[in-house]
Amino acid sequence: MTEGTRPAPFFIGESPALDFLNSVAMPRSVRYDWLETGPDLLDWLVAAGLASEVELAPFREAAAAPALEQARQQIVAFREWLRPFIAEASGSGLSDTRHPVIAEINEVLARGARFLQIAPAPEPDGDRARPFILTDRHPLTAPRDLIVRLAAAAARLIAEADFHYVRNCEGPSCTLYFLDISKNHKRRWCSMEVCGNRAKAAAHRRR
């Protein structure tokens, strides 16, 4: 159960899928969940860059509330089903291609609509730059489609990330995950502000 005033969500994972796991967190012995209600879910998706306000506007209407709540419950269940899979693979690697979580992600992806679209390239650089890019669209026609965006983020993490560098913050009570993309792969903390400085202060006291 969430206690106290909830801070802004954490986007420290270097991956939308890990940020999704981090949408419930206990960085300082207090549990916060940023997906507690349907509007919470929509706000978080916008903040995470996984959807736009324009796309989500129909889902904020009162008539969409029951479907949005059903979608939220499915998304929270998916988050908590994904968590042990990430926890088991983090710091080591992925090897089980038949894992049920992968099958579930593929099943969710198969339900979603998808199409390619030609779009203007952002600020062509030079005379020979191509004026167009090919974009991959996942339209949101109903709240049930929201989980597809999250499943796609999880699929990209699984297919593209080196799980040797997927880590849980070393803070004693911190539950936040991140992909260590630092040059030397020595990152230990979700952030210095949340856990790193506290660990340094504790070490200083011990000395």
C-alpha cells in the first residue's frame, strides 16, 4: 500500500521496460505505485514517452473508465509477472528461449494492431540526407491496446539488451532496476540522489 506523498515517477532505467518495472518502487523503505488508478496509468505512459496526450485523450473520458480500469489491472499483473523474469536474468543473461514470459509477451504482441508508415525525417543533415523515415505504428483504439506498448518495450529489452548489465540498485531497500550503459559498466545506484549519497554517508559514518 502506498504511504505518504508520492514523488514523481522514476525514469532511471535506461529502458522503458525497466522504467515500467520501476513504476512501483520502494527506494527509501516506503512503497510507491504510480499505476494505482486508470488516470495514473495514462499519466505515467505520457511521462514515460510511450504514448501521447492526443492518443490517450479518448481514454480519459468517463465512458472509458471501466475499460481503462480493466486494462490497468491487466497491466499491473503483467508488470508483476515480468518482474521475477527480469530479476532472475539480471546480472547474468538470458538463455531459456522457451520461457513462459517470452511466450506471453509474444501473445500480447500478436493481439495488437501494427503498421508501417512513411514520415518526414527529422531535420535532414546535408544535401544527401534522406527526406523520409519508416516508422512503426502501434495504434491505440481502446484501453486494452495499452498493454501492447508495454509488451513491445519488454520485447525490445529482451531481444536487444545485454542482461549482464541489467541490475538492481544496491541500495539496501531499493527495488529499482536499470540497464548499466556507463562506459566502464560500474554503475551501482539507481541515482546518486536517491541511494548513492546515502550509501556514501553511511560508509563515512562507519569509518
